[in-house]
Amino acid sequence: MIKESHREPRQSAIDNRQSTIPLYVAAALLSLVGLGDAVYLTVQHLTGQSVPCSVTSGCEEVLTSSYAAFSGIPLAAVGAAAYFSVFSLATLAVFGYRTAGLLLRPLVAVMVLVSLWLFYLQAFVIRAFCQFCLLSAAITIALMIIVLVAWKKGS
Amino acid sequence: MKRLLPFIIILVVLGVAIGSVVYMTKPQAQPNANASPSPVGPKPSPTQAPVKTGVPGADPPHTMGPENAPVKIEEFGDFECPPCGLFHPILKQMHQEFGDKLHITFREFPLPTHNHAIPAASAAEAAGMQGKFWEMHALIFENQNTWKTEFDVRPVFEGYAKRIGLDVERFKRDVNSDRVEQRIFLDGKRARSMDVNSTPTVFLNGREVPFQSLPADTLRVLIDNELRAAGTK
């Protein structure tokens, strides 16, 4: 009897953890897309002005704006580092490192706030949208949803 | 091994990410490798692109070089667009190198994404009404980084007008004139009729030059090709 009652919560904890694995796999894959996007933007930023200005895209405008770098570091590179961190933590979470899953929460929260700020800058200050920056914002929002679902399932 | 697997995956991704940044930020080696082969062999050529005539733009256009030059370059540009600013010295260099063999036309194509593109185009056109389009064109492009961050660019361009010896009062009137507006509009119509939707878009004897071929080294080869085809070299 005592044995039973001991086993049950443990079993359900393992079940919970199992059920979050696909979520962390999805988070890892999404962050890879984000990483690719951020790496592309970093390259665009570093090689500078290698894309023509276009009627439809505001990437040139956004990437050459004064908001594209933060004390000399291209924002896209910061984004790449953030996506790489998400990827690492999500991968570790898939392999059962619980702390990694926990650390994902504050990291993704900060990324969402930064993405919102950058979206505001594009919409109201620079008044030009860059599709690749918008893609990054969309990925961050998707990551937030995944992390929230995993949080709910894991607890 | 299983314990190490996540760390191996992470390291591989890190390696690929850093590797691709390093690889792609070294473009110098590539265009040169494409552009440097013997000047006689097959070359990157815009002749694949169809010849476009389009509807006429502003008349008379702003041109440099003789009307009957064997090679004609037409640029659709936006004064606030950074790559156009980079292309300006390249075109100037081509003008110096090829002299009378090259006829250059500049068309206004201010993009809606740039706040100061229309005032800049208007300033150049207004200077053109006093016969100094190219002088203003050069000043605006060469100082692009100075004025593009200004809130109000008009005083800056009036300063340039004074510097190149224009009648500043007339310049101020001309900037807002219907004629200037009409010229920009007509150049824009021509741009649209030739499917131009980005700047700088450059046509070499009516054929669009790919953006990647606009560096001096590649553009020079393309102009040489055209000269050879025209039998003047």
C-alpha cells in the first residue's frame, strides 16, 4: 500500500516530463529557424548595405537604422545568441535536464519583451518593417506559447 | 555517450552558426574570383536580361556624356538609399574611365520607405532647373549620412544650393514647383514601366544589370563587353 502511494506521484511526474518532450523538441527546432534568421540578419548587418533598397521591403532601412546596433554589437547577433541559448536549453530539456526547462522561462520572457520593443520601433519610429525581423518576432511568440504549455504540463 | 549527446548537438549547432557568419562575411574573395578571369573569356553578362524601353521619363533627362555614345547607362536611384550612395562613386569612376564612350542618365525613383527621398530628389531637380543637377546630385549623395538623420532636410539642401552657386531664392521656389514634382512623377512612371522596384536599378544599353554586378570591377567588364559588341574596342 505504502509502496503504491509512493509510486503514483513519481510515475505521474515521469509522465509529465515525457509529455513535455515533444514540446521541447518543437522549441529546439523553432529556435533553429530563429537562429538561422538571426545569423542571416547578422551577416546582412556586418557586410552592410549589400541589399538594394526596395519598394516592398524595409530591411535596408531597419538594418541600417541607429537601432540596429547596441553599443557597437549588432542586435541581430544578440538575437542569434538568444536563439542559440534557447536551442541549447531546449535540447538539454529534451534529454531530461529539468533546470534547463526552468531556465527557458525567463529567457523566452525577456526575448518576448525585446521583440515587442523592436516591433514598436519598426512600426512607429523607423516606420519600416523588415520581414526577417518580423519572422524573428513571430518565432519568439511561438516559443513563448510552447514554454507556457510546457510549464502547465510540467507542473 | 547518451549523456554527451545533447552537448555534441549544441556544439555542432554553435559551430555551424559561427562558421556560416565567418564564411558569409567574407564576400571579397568571391566577387573578385568571378570578376578576375581573363577579360576575353565568358563573363557575367546582363545580356540575358531583355531590353526594356519603357515609357519616356522626365524630358529632358539628366545626362552625362555624348548622346551618341556606344554604351548607355541609365540609373534609377533614391538619394536616401545607402547602396545608391555607394554606387555614386562607382558611376563617377566609370564616367572618368570611359569618357565619351559612356552616356549616363539619372532617373529619380524616391522610395516610399525613405522620409527624405522626395525632398532630396526635389532639391536635385530644382538645381537642375538652374543647370546644376549633377553638382547637387554629387553633394547630396556624398553627404548622405549627414542629412539622412536630420528632422528637416530643406535647410541642408538650401546650404548645398548656396555652396554650388545657385540663386537660393529661386531654388526654394523651384523645389516646390509643379515642374519638379512632374519630373519626379514622370521618372517614376518610367521606372514602373520598366519593372523597377528597388534602387539602385541600373540599365546597360536597356538591359537590367543584376545588383551583384554593380561593383566597379564587374561593371567595368560589362561596359567593356558592350564596347566590344559595338565594335568600338
